[in-house]
Amino acid sequence: MIGLKDKITYEFVFEDEDFWEYFLEHKAVWLNSDERIEDYNKIYLPYNSTSELLLSKARVIKPNGTIIVLDDSKILTAKDEKTERVYKYFAFEGIEKGSIVEYYYVVKRIPEYRGKQIFFQTSYPKNDVAFDLYAPSNLVFKFKSYNGLPEVIKDTLSEKKSHWTMRSSEIAALEEESQAAYNAYRAFLIFKLDENLSTNSKDLISYSNVSQNLYNYYYGEIDKKVQKKLDKFIKEAGIKPSLDEEEMIRTLETYIKTNVYLEQGGKTTSELENVLDQKVANIQGMTKLFVSLFNSLNIKHEIILTSDRQDLKFDPGFEATNFLNEFLIYFPKTEKYMSPTDFDSRYGFPPAYLTDTYGLNIKEVVLGEFKSGAGKIEYIDPVPAEKTVDKMIINVTFDREDLTKTNIKLERSMEGYYAMYMQPFMNLIPEENKTELLEGFAKNLDENAVILTKKMNNAEPKLFGIKPLEFVLDFESEAFVEKAGNHYLFKVGDLIGAQIQMYQETERKLPLEDEFTRTYYRTINVKIPEGYKVANAEDINIDHSFSKDGKKVLMFKSFYEMDGDTLKITADEFYNINKISKEFYEDYRQVINSAADFNKVTLILEPK
């Protein structure tokens, strides 16, 4: 597939006293596969209840030169039954391999000018790429191009209206890669309205204005009636004066995320009193509820707005509202974050893709009796690797009568992000599902394992972030040892479970990004049967690491020691950084594949 033309045009106009945006998209693509043809059977148009489709045309040019023009009957309207959203689309027919599909449309709609992102790069190459923006001469727009896209320049010959343009004869394809922030690295631009020369207004879209507006909204004065309802809510949540700050935060968060329903949209669910009465809130209402409760409890905090680094890297050098689409709350005393609207996350462990990036912190400034909000761009540090731990302690003994039979005592504990999707919700999981989860830690190693005892520790939701979630099992297995003559082959590596094996058949194009930093601790104690020894213990020794600024930031290291007749194996692993540039991708791959190499280790037990 090749893009033959890709043109996008915006025009902003005043009509009477209203401000409108006209948007044109004109594309022509050459299709050379059944998959691509399937993708282009329908082309959806950016139509909604507040927009007007003014013009649209489409055609198919077949390889033999035949042209099929779509008439109005092929521009269809449909309705999503769940959302009740109405949308329009081109319904193409007669496309075959080698066809060219060309279409354009013009839409009149409510303008977006506070920060608009436009992608120009995708998984296929494009030719003849153009961007234009027209506006009244008194309006000045600001632009920034990313990831190799040419800069937008002003057309100095345009007199009646302002005109900015970007041209590129060719934009290369960019394929998706595993563990890559694909959208964040595609070529795109962002524009915003910056000045109005008629009113001498500058920095129209600035974080200082955003910060003050958000502060006024979220920290505005609360009347006595609503405050009484807040106080009642605090009592219902089980907040007592004896609790320390972290206990209050955790208790409130658990109560809110269990008892208040989050919905999309809805004006009434952004009003604090309605939220308290109905226990239903939208994103703004949920954030306001948390902020108001923390204020009532005198818990110091700051609102942060940021963007998901998978999709858009927060740029400290360009102020636009499309970087401000996710809320976090920061607590200076503990230096921890929480998400008020992500119900799967918990205090201390915010959505990981909202960390390791920049954000706009809105801090309260007090001058005498006057209070206001001030915004400051700061880095949101990722949660340290030592806070997200997967730990295994395994004790192995062999049956005296049959060495192919083993008894395995497994202690598996998880904390941080590894426990976050289980521990806070254990009270909601039926007992039979808990049993299945617990037994799964043995069955995943050997589906025929005979489980003797099992228990789960620290399964209370309130213990998340305080104590690790623990799974303790005692089971028998015949899956780990095979007899070979008078020797026994002990597949010790299988005890840590299947591991990721990373392959890269082509040159890596994009940096690698993990979701969160993490640590693995594994200790395997093997009681060697009487009369036997390990012939190849050196196979256990694996040591690969990657250092940055003189410090090890990635590491896998396995080693052993003998303590009498017990072979003690340690296999530890950590990833202290999330972002790996493509130049060091092979170093990362070597470290992560080390666990897969350990997984293949088989020890030979031979007679002494």
C-alpha cells in the first residue's frame, strides 16, 4: 500500500459573531493486498451532532483505468446502539488489487485550537503530503513538528488571511514494534492559537491560565451544606482521627473506588453535591471529590495533568492542552502519586504509563488571605524497581524410592504493580476463583501436580502497598526429572516458569519502553539425593547486565553454592529503567533472554 496524496487543510473563520472551523481531508491510496482492500471498504467521516458535512466525493480507479464514482447513495449513515452516536461513512465497491481509492470531504464544526495533534506517518509510505492552515489575519497560530516531520512555515505572500503550510514529498512507513511507544514516535504536528492581534492578547493557550482555571474549579469555596455532606462521607468511609495520613489516603481511595461509580460525560455528575448524593461521578466530579475530601482532612496534595507516554510524550517546551488529558494527585509528604479516576490503580502505584514523563503540577500559592494556583512542569518519576517485586522461594526434595518424583514447597509473593490487579480486589473474588488462582501457581509449572496444601496470605485489599500478596503451596510432581541410564536429568530451570524469549529479525527502529520498573528474586534450595552429585552445576551461572552512567540498570544473575547436601540457587533480575534507546536494544534483549536461558537449565545428577 502506498499513499499517493495526503492533504489536510484547516480554515478558521468568523461568521457573524460565531467562530467556526472548516476541515478538509483529501487522500488517494494504492491498494495491493486483500487485507488493505478490506480496510478501505468503509471510510468513516469525522461527523457528529455538532458538525455539518458540507461536501464529499470519492472514487475507485481500477488497474485497467475504469473509474467508479461514488454517488450520494454510497455515503451511508449509521448509529451505534450503545452510545447512540450517529456517524457517516463511504461504502466503497469494486475495489481490487492494484486499485486506487481517492476521496475528500469538507466538514464545518466547532473549532479546536487549544492544542490539536495531527499524525502524518503510518505503517505505509506516503507521497505528496500537505498541511495548510488558514485564519483571519489577526489570529496567530503556533506549530511544532515532531519525529522528523518538516516544520510548518508561514506563507508571507498571503495578504487577506494568514496562511501556514507544511509540505513533504515523501514520508517513510513506520511499522509497529513490540514494547514501543508507536504513536509517540510517529511523525506528527501540534498547533494552537497563540495570539489575537486585534486585542493585543498573547499566550492565549498557556499553562498559567490553565492552572489558575483548574485551581478555581477544583479548589473553589464549598458552602456549609456541601461541607456537611463531605464530613458525613468521611465518616462513612471509616476515617478516624487516629489514622495517619497514608492510612487516610488508602482508606478513602478504597471506599471511593468501591462505592462511587465512574461514568463518561454527564454534566450533573461533575457537581460535587450531586456526586455525594448519587455516588456517581464523571472524571471531573471524581477528581473534585478526592480533592475536596483531602482538603477537608488537611492532607497536602497537588493536582497533576499529563499524557500517556505510549501515545504522546509530554513536551515541556510547547504548551498545549492535548498534553493535559490524564489526572494524577501528588502527595508531597510521602512523594507518592495516585490516580483519582483509574479504578484499577491504587495509591503509590498510579497508571505506570503516566509516570516516567513530564506533567503539569498545580500547586497552591498563599499570600496572606489570598490563595491561587500556580503551574509548574515537573518530571513524574517512575515507581522504583524495588517497590514492584515478584519473589519465589522454592524447596525441592526427591522421593527416596523414585528420584523422578519430587516434592516442591513454593512460596510466591508479589507486591507493587504485580499485586495491584489482584490484592485490592480479593474481597470481590469468589472462593472457587481464589482456589483456582492459588492452585494455578503449581498447575502452571505442572498441570498434573498433586497439591498437598495451599494457602494465601495478606489477601485483604487494605494491605496492598503495605504487605506482599503471598501464595504458599506444597505439591508433588513428576514433571521435572527424567531418568537416563544411571543418571537423572533435573529440569531446575522449569521451576521459575516459562520466560519471555525476545527475537529481532530486522533492525530495531524504535526505542523500547517498559510499563514499569521491576525486580525478581528467586531462591531454589535443592536437597541432593544421597549418593548423587551435580555434574554440571556451572550451567547455572549466568550473568548479563547493562550499565548507564556507571550504574547497573538492567541485570540478570544466577549462581549457586553448596551447603552440605543442599544446592542453593539464586536467580535475581531487575529492570531499573523503562526506556531503552534502540542503540542499546541488544543489551536489553540479552538481559531479558537470560531468564529464558535459565529456564532451559537442566542439571545432571550422577552417582558419586
